[in-house]
Amino acid sequence: MDTEHQHTAIQLPEGSWWDWEVIAWDVGRLRLAAGHDLTYHPGLELVFGDPALVSCPSSFHDPVFRAPTADELLRVTRQLGERPSVLTAFEADADGREPVSCLIAAERLEIVHGKVLTRGRT
């Protein structure tokens, strides 16, 4: 999924991706791990290269990925001073009363499927 200006809903591979958490975050990348139960091991990882804006909880459940709205894209473009190459939007259960709306803007997105190594887990 390394194409310029991805502003559509992420298409995840088949699997049980209920449990999610941030496993690494530094200047160059944000890694989200997912699985049926992260107590054991993740089976999916979303790796955002050069994240510019991250608005999501450190752990969440059952995200529903969607295309960002025109208003979200405009707001992020104004904040960053340019249109992001990747803008991911989703609603998720963060153990609150209502789902939380999340946005992640980055230069690149890679979806890693299979048994994911969690070295560097934070």
C-alpha cells in the first residue's frame, strides 16, 4: 500500500483483528499491532512511515476503518501545511461510553500480515 495520497478506507486481510495497540512510536514510524488477543501475539501490523499526526488511543478494540471525510482532510491539510500522502480514519472502542474517532496522517503505510514480531514493543 505504498502509493501517494491514500485517502480511502484501509482494506485489512481476512482475520480476527479485534484487539489493537500501539507497539512502537518514534519520529520515523508508528506501529499498530492487531490480533484476536494481543496477550499471545499479533497477527497483523500497520506500520505508518513518518507519521505527521496521530490522534488515537494507545489501545482500542474493533476499529471500523473508513475514508476520511472532506472536513477531516481539509483540517489535517491546514494543520500540516500540505495534503498528507496517507490519511487513515476509523472509529474504535476505547472502553468509553461511545466509540472514539481516530485519524493518522503519514508519508507511507505498510500492512504486515502473519505472525508479527514485537521487538521494540513499548
